[in-house]
Amino acid sequence: MTPKKFKTRTVSRERSGTYLKKAGEFFRASESAMKLGDWDAVGLNAVHAAISAADALLVYYGGVRSTGDSHHDVAGLLQQHIKDDQLGSKIQTLSKVLSYKGLAAYEDREVTETEGRDAEKLARRFLEWARSRLA
């Protein structure tokens, strides 16, 4: 079976650190927002942290990053470029984090404290795993 084609652009492997740095910045912003009880900001920054961590992995291992219309394309790209026993569970974690984007950015209700804390926790787990794969 031919692997699914995803829209990507080539990125030099050396740029992976830039994406990992961005992931850390977004995650710290999520933590700061949590201290203030700004749950929409927690959720959206957690999502951006996870996306940037995934980009760091894809750039490092595949020399690509997603340019598709859906952030969920990154899951398929991770499967194509990374071999790791934990990959399946980490993609599930990433997908759960990504599910908060619509809520935090577009829905006509606010992210609850419970949802914000969950998004932050999931983003932390994904970011820690990404860092361990890039160390």
C-alpha cells in the first residue's frame, strides 16, 4: 500500500532546534496563563506547544514540516518518519491536545479550568517525549 501523501515543505534538519524552542516558549506561556486562570490562553498555547514539538520531530527525522490544511496531518507524517515503540500512544496524546484548538480559538464558549489543565498536561507529556527523542 502506498503511504498517504501529505503536503509538506523541506526544512533543513538543523532547524529542528528552532521548533523545539518555540514549543518551549508556547508551553511556558501556557503555564503562565494557568497561574492567571486564563483557560483559553492555556488551551491555545498548549496546542501550539504540541504542534511546534511535532514540527521539531518532523524536521529532525524527516527534514519536512506539514503545510496541509489540517494540524492532524502531522500524525500521519510522524508515522511515516519516526520509528518508536511509544509512537502510537504519543500520537493519541497529540490528537487529544489538538482537539482543544477549535474550542479555545473558535467556539462560542470558554475553555473550562478542567479542560485547560488537561490540555496543559497532555502538551507537557508530548513535549517531554519529543525532547527525549531529540536529546
